[in-house]
Amino acid sequence: MVPWRFPEVLPGVLASPGPGAAHSPIPGVHAGPPIPLPVLAAFLVGGVVLCYLLAAARLRRRGDAWPPLRDLSFAAGGAALVYAALGRAPGGPFTAHMAVHLLVGMVAPLLLVLGRPMSLLPRALPPGRLRRLPLALARSRPTGFLLLPPVAALLDVGALWLLYRTPLWSAAHAHPLAHAAVHLHVFAAGLLFAFTICQLDPVHRRHGLALRGGTLLLAGAAHSVLAKSLYAHPPPGAAVDAEDLRTGALLMYHGGDAVGVALAVVLAVRWYTAGGRVPARARRRAERRTNPRAGRAVPGEVP
């Protein structure tokens, strides 16, 4: 399954219609060849990133705090997806495919989640039902089931085992729509997994550090074992050069470990900041019990 490549699809978009081109209902105007899926995907991603940046700018104009690093992270995630769709990854076909897999399924989802889009969206929407809709969706029971760490890990890493250890990879390689569907699932499952492990945005139920950390550890181990198996044996039915196979498997192994470490760092930072907030809340409660006026503004006093 080779990655989508921009130089190969651009001529088909820009070329003038030939004798076999479809005709437009408007006289004298030809409907050119259909726009390739990678170009459509890139435009869609660019539009989502633009909407995010405009929403963040709207918050700042009205005086709300929104760290610029979140904008940078979300834009970087979008750039990774655009490059995966239109760029030319280095190496042989399998190595290039694995680079796209890492970008679409691991790097981009983590960067997008760090941008906290589900925290931005309700604040950017006008008050009313439209604002409540994304929060209601994020806190619904079906979403809560999908956000169970073991379920998210199964949909993510389990699907990779199904892809690479069955003839599915070879079948998808031969059909462009199946190829696109595989990439879409890899991205959606990776986004769900990163969202579940980081737990930065509002969700139906917040799971403890032990469950999320344990799931991350097991999922990382399963991903590493899959990479090692690919180093020795290609996907069933696939004709892959031995050197290309080993390079791609090594990229999957070390790249997956790097993203796993980044997720672990996010978990550690969340645990550290939560540990600091809990004692602070306990101190404030103790102060209110001993001094009911603590924390209240006193008339005539300057705070």
C-alpha cells in the first residue's frame, strides 16, 4: 500500500480535459477529471485547521484565554495529515507506507488532541442548543463506551494486527477506495486512542491514571510485537523487498515507541498538575471551615 503522492495526482487535477473527459451541462464547458481523494482530503484538513484558528482568534478577541501553543499543535497535526496525503515519503514502498501510517495514525492524532478541539468548539459556538450539542455528544453513553481505554486500544492496535497479519493489506493495496478507507480508519482509531489516553477534553467519564497508563503500556507492547513480526515476515500475500520490509518494520517499531513516550509524558504532566490541584483544594476547604469569611470579598476592602 503506497502513500498518496502529490506529484502523481497534481497533473490530473490541472490538465486540460481530453477527448474522453466528461461534459458539463453548461455548453462549451468541460467537466474535467474527478479530483483525487488525496487532494480532497488535504482541502478538508486545511478547512478544519482554518476553522480552528478562526475560533481561537474569536476567543482571544473577546478576552478569553487560549494558549497559542494549542493553535501551533493543532496546525502541526493538520500539516502532518496534509503531508501524508500529498507528500512523497522517503524509502521504498513499504517504508513509505509505514511513514504515512505513523503520521496518520500516531503523530497527527496526538498533535490534534493536544490542541484540545473539543474544549474550543463549545466556547466558540453561540449560546444555545448548538453549543450544547458537542458537549452532549462527548458525554453520551455510546461515546463513553468508545472512550474506554481498552476499547480504544482494541480499535487502534487490534485493527493494525488485522490489517498486517491477514490478506487485508494486500487487498487494500489493489483498490484505491479500500486504501483510502484503511487510512481513514487508522486516523480515526489513532485519534480516539490519543483522546482517551490524554483525557484533556470534557468526556462522559474520566478514567484513572492506572487504567490509562496500563492500557498505554499494553498497546505499546502489542504495537512493538507487530513491528517485530513484520521485520521477519511480510503481510500475507504481499511481495515486499526484504530490505524495504526491514526498514519499514524498524520505522514502525522506533516511531511507535517515540509516540508512546510522548503519550506517557502527557500522562505524567496531567498526573503532576492534578496532584498539585488536589492539595490546594483541600487547603481552601480547610480554610473555609476554620474561617467562613476566607475567600470572600469583604465590602470596603481592596482585593
